[in-house]
Amino acid sequence: MTIETSFDSNYRKVLVAARRARQLQSGSHALVHSQSTKACRIAQDEIDAGKISYVKGQAEVVKPLVDGPAIPILLS
């Protein structure tokens, strides 16, 4: 596993912000001062400040072996 500080996609950034917002709602303290009181916005401010990182696993992507066509064709 590696610790990543930059995001490879906007989708991953949203997932990390959502998880951090849940942590803030559960009672965690904010790592940066924010103008907003909303957990989602505070999480985004923390990410923009570089205070949040995430762990990326080393799972291998395995493509299943399929004999014949990949999509079954129905003939009528």
C-alpha cells in the first residue's frame, strides 16, 4: 500500500472528501480554519490545503477469461 497525496481522478477526490466529512460529523476536529460550518466544505478546504491523504492498495486488476464472444448474442 502507498500513501497518495494527489488525486488521480475527481471521483476519488469526492470519495475522500465524503469520508472526511463523515469523520467531521462524527466529532473529529477540523485540520484547517474554514469560513463554513458545513462538514463537506471543511473537508474540501482540508484537501485543498494538502492536509488529507489516502491509502491506495496494490490490488491487481484481473480480467476474467471468457471463451467465445464477450457479450452473448441472442438470436431469435
